Amino acid sequence: MSIKMAIPNKGRLSERAVELLSKSGIDLGEDWGRKLYVTAEEQNVEIIFVRAGDIPAFIDAGAVDMGITGEDLVAESGYGLRKLMDLQFGICRLSVAAPESSGIRNADDVPDGAKIATSFPNLTREFFGSMGKNVSVMEISGAAEIMPYLGTADLISDIVASGSTLRMNGLAEIAKIMDSQAAIYTSEKSFGKNRADMTDIVDSVKSVMAAEDRKYLMADVPKNRLGQIQSMLPGIGGPTVLNIAGNDEMVAVHAVISSKDVYRAVNDLKRLGGKGILLLSIDRLVE
């Protein structure tokens, strides 16, 4: 049987999830955007496109074996899922915000009886309950930012990335409930049954992420400068050094370097007599 993996069908997590799986070698085909599920037969994986908020429940119920969704959504669901890896996108925080004109500057200032609008009622109740605050939590599914303006809530609890939406609507963050990012989750039961296949998927995604900020560098360098160049280009396990046919004065050096080091590395190599310097993008890197 194939592994069933759920990913968000739209929203802040969808595009990057599709990109990671595609780069990992999981063939979604050309029509994935118009289908609710696709089967990558060569990789023995079935990808299901559903709401990000539904994925924790589907994993817990065994409807899918694993899925990509936000830490905030898993925490809100209350299901005891197993995290396989963080994905370093969809980075945000669940925060409490109050109207700038309210005079509320931190969570301690929130009075008992305050009404809080949120699509994260469980986490919000837990947060204020831990502070001994007796607040009224109103669950909504739309934009929370409008609720204080309409007078239906005193504060909101919502996902914040840059905070610009809050500021545009006259709101200010007063407390953070939790940090969040996208991650791959499964259940303990599914992991026990499909450990090897899930490990292959996770390792493939890791190799894509590892490659994204690396470059493969090749250059011909003077052999008498090799000691300096080796210390300058450590690579993963040290640079690869190859002899050049018919040229005893030069050697070819290959190394994987961080993208942020490209400018320095190329200019240092030129100063040390490097020639034929070539940089290539890397699709996957298994470390």
C-alpha cells in the first residue's frame, strides 16, 4: 500500500509544501492543482490536498499516514501527534492583540470578563487560564482584526507574521501564546507501521532544504597555493582535489559552500591564482 500524505490545498503553507515535495522527487504530475489527490506511483506516495486545519484530525483518525501543517494547528487540535521534522517556513506566532487606544499593554492588563475573538479557542483559553484570567473566548472563522472595531470583542488572538495587518487595523500585540512553523507530522501508530517509507520521505525533504543555501564550486588553482585554499574551502568533509591532465602546476578543486560565502570565496580564489571558477546550483544534498 502507498503512503497517504496530506498537504494544505491553499493558504500560507500550500505553495512551499508542493515545492518541497516536487524537488524531493515526488512526481505530482502536471494536473495536481486541479485534483484533490494525486498518486506518485514511482515513489509509492499518494498526496491528498485538504485544508491545513483538517490535517491533524485526518492523521489522528488514520485517514492519512502523515501530513504537512502548522505547529499552531496541531497544538490547537489537541491531538498527540509525532513531529518528524520542522520545515522552516510558515514561520509565525499566535499572539493576543488589543486596540491601541485601549490602554492594554500586556496580558496582565487584560481585565476579567474581557471578550476575545479567535479561531484558536483552545490555545487562547489555555493561555489565559494559566494566568488565572477569567475571559470570554468567542470562536470565529473569519478575520479577527475587525471584531474590536465592530464592538463584538475587546481583544483578539490571531496568527501574526510581520504585524503589519494588526497595525493597519489599529491593533497592537500584547502577548505571545506560541511560535509556529510548518512541520511534517504523523501518528505513533502510522509511524510504527510505515517507519522506513516515512524516513525516506523526510530524508528527501531534508536533502532539498540542505541544498537550497549551498553552491557547488569548481576551480583550477595553483598547486603551490593548495594549503591556503584547503583552509579557505573546507567543504563538507574537505574539498575534493583532482589532478589536471598535462598540467603539473595546477589542480582542480571542488567544494560545496554556503551561498552566503560565494562572494568571498570567488574573490579569494581569484587572488590566489584560481581560474575557470564555476558555481552550480544543487538540487539535493545528503549530508
